[in-house]
Amino acid sequence: MTSHERQAGAGAALDMNRCLNHTHPHPSPPLVSSLPLVPFLVHPTAPRITHNNHSMAREQSHGTFDMVVLGSGGGPLETDLSGYLVKPTAARWEDGMLGLEGGSGIGSLTALLQRQTAAELFPDLAFPSTHTTPVLQAAFVFSLLSCYLITHAHLDHCSSLILLSGSIPPRPSSDPLTHPPLEVPRLPVYATRKTLERLAMAYGGELWPELGTWALDRGGRQGVVGEEMVRRGSATGDADQLGSGGGTGVVFTPIPVAEDYIPLHPTLPITTRKFHVLHGCTSKGVYESSAIFFRYQRRGAAGSSSQSGREFLFFGDVESDWRRQGEGGVDREGQVQARGYNGVVWHHAARVWDEDRLAGVFIECSYDSERPAHLMFGHLCPQALYHELERLASMVTRRPGRKPLQGLRVFVTHIKDSLVPHPTGTTARERIMSELRVLEQQRGVGVVFVEVRRGDRIVI
């Protein structure tokens, strides 16, 4: 454990008293933000993104990761939840891909393929001649999944994963009309052990069939590929190995909070480093989420590729220590905890940025800044998000003539659509993105905000 992690642990201990004893002040009416609305601006250095209804082509000269956005919202619309397909740019989709979050999934992709061509979302993927309908094309894409990784176990991050686990599509054989499909693997699901324990509650046989097994390392380390498979609570004896046997289902595979990057899956040249962050609290205590660095690690040739070692940072749901003036007394304990945990993440991100390896940051912004602190429920608003970026900016090495985070792409996720009209006639997405761009204009740390939408294809 590093000194920064020890400091966070001391200053941000997971204290159940925060949730059991904390009382909110009487609700006050929402405060109207003083930030004006501004039109959407496309920065000339933004990566290539294709939106559902229009194209914004901005091609980076050197992409490291390809991402297809199945859903980017935070609810309440079940058609747009957190779900992303990720692969290294240098690899093929057929080589395997990561399912990052499992809120939106195969159903969302089917709907996207009803209005976008497969070539728009997956330009270099060759579909079997038998897979001509949107649902079959979506099934083929999901047959290429290597694994899932989820940041926490809330339903908007895992509901489609649960449903898919009963019907994971097999990868077709070379001649699907005359030969049966290849064996259906059990998909590994990576997360912290606590998150997986929460997810496993859905697989108890009452909410969903018992389609989950647990992976344990014989040597005691959690989350290592090649682990012995066990049924929860007792070993199977002649246990299956990761990704094989036993019919459809998932393998709960814990990943630790480590001091270095660890391989994710044998088919993916990706290493990860995970950090704890906080996401509100329940009657049982504070709720854990994750912030994860994804690094492209070319196998057998470390450092030989110009993109090897490049990485992006992805936040699950996360809270901040920022408070509006007059709300400093709201959840003081939560402020201390959030500041400690987020500080550890930003300290590492600053080092990655200084080494010119940080390709982008994906971070949530669920509500606009009108929402009072006691109704944030462990989420960010634009003012809180920008406060967090200013913390990062304060930790990086300053370069003459440049803003501290000059050109850093910040991908905004998890915007919650409003179900009631706003007095300005604007949508939640419009207000949030406008606020963020005004904050950058006013305070100028150098970032480029990019709204992430369902149906985007992003090169990071």
C-alpha cells in the first residue's frame, strides 16, 4: 500500500455511522444555476465519434482503443444504461473484446442495428452470411465477448449482463448451417469481491437461475486467469477452468486493488489498475464503486509500439467533496471520505498524464448544478466534476505556455434524463454539457468535454 493509499484509508475509512446517523437538513428549493447555456462546440482535436443522428468525424492520428457505446445514460430510461464494448485499436473484434459495464447490452445493440448499419459500428468486422438480421448480428458481436468488467452492482450497470447469462450466444463455426456452434463459454465477470458478492445475489435461483460460479486462485491471489472454479461456498472437485464447460453462465472473478497493473484476460492485451471510490450510502454502510485505468499492453513487445502503454481512466458512479455555498454542512463525513479516495485516483492520473500516457477520462455527471447536495445520492453535477478536474490539474507538472490539462479529453457519461419539463425548455443533457463548457471557458484547465451518447463509435 502506498503512502497515498494509507492516507486515504485513514482519512476516508468506510464508516457505517455516516449512513446510519447522518441527517439531512430540510429540503430547500433547487437553486437555479447562474451558468449560461452555450451551443455545443466540437474541438478540432476530438477523437472520431459517430452519433446516432449525425456524424462528427474527428480522427486522431494514433488511436489506442476502439469503443462502441451501447448505452451511456444513468437511467431512468432502461433503453439507455451503462454499457460499452472495448478493444485495442490494433486488434480485431474477432480477437475478443471487453464488455465494460453491463447495463445496456445485446438488446440495445439490436435496436442500434435497426437504424445503423453494422459497418458503421464495426467497420472491419466480417459477419457470417447467415447473420443478416439485427438480432443475429448483435448475437454474433456478443459471441466475441471475452469477459465483462463492472464498476459496481447497481442494476443500471449489470441488468443486461444478468439477462444475457442465460443465453450467451456461441461463436458460430466456419459453416454454421452444417456444423454445430462452438462450445458456449462461461463469461468471466471481473469486479471487486464485494461488488461480485452483490451481483451474485441475483443468481440465487429466485431472481434469476443459478448460473454463476466463483473463481479462486489456488495460490491465494484473486482474479488470476487459470483459476479453479468453485460453486459459491464449496469446491466442485474436478473444477472447470476459466471460460470453459458447464453450459451458459458467468464466472465471478475478483480483481484486487493492486499497486501495479495486472492482466485482465488472456485474449486481451489490456492491463488494469483499479481504485476504490465512493457512491453514496445505504442502511448497511457506504457503497463502493470503482475507478479503473485500462492500459494497452502489447504482448511480447512492451514499449515497441507507439501506442503500447497508452491508457484511459474510467469511473463508475462516484461522489465528490464539492458543496455549493451554504451546503458545507451536508454529509461532512462523506466529504472527507470522497476527498480521500478521489485524491488517490487523481494522484495516479497525474503521473500518467505527466508521462503522456493518459488518452482520456470517462466520468459521470448525473445531474445539473441546480440539484441540492442532499439529493445527489453519490453522483456528480457539473460544478463537482469540474472541481475534481481542478484537483487533477493541481497535481500535474506544469509546462510552460500550456494549460495544466491542455487537450485532455473528458468523456461525460451517466447523464440522467429528466422526466419533467425544465423552465428553460432544455434537456438535462443540454444543460449539463453547457454548464461544463462554460466552466472550462471561465476557469480554463484545458480539457475538452465530449458528451457520450448511445450509438457512438469512439476512438480513444
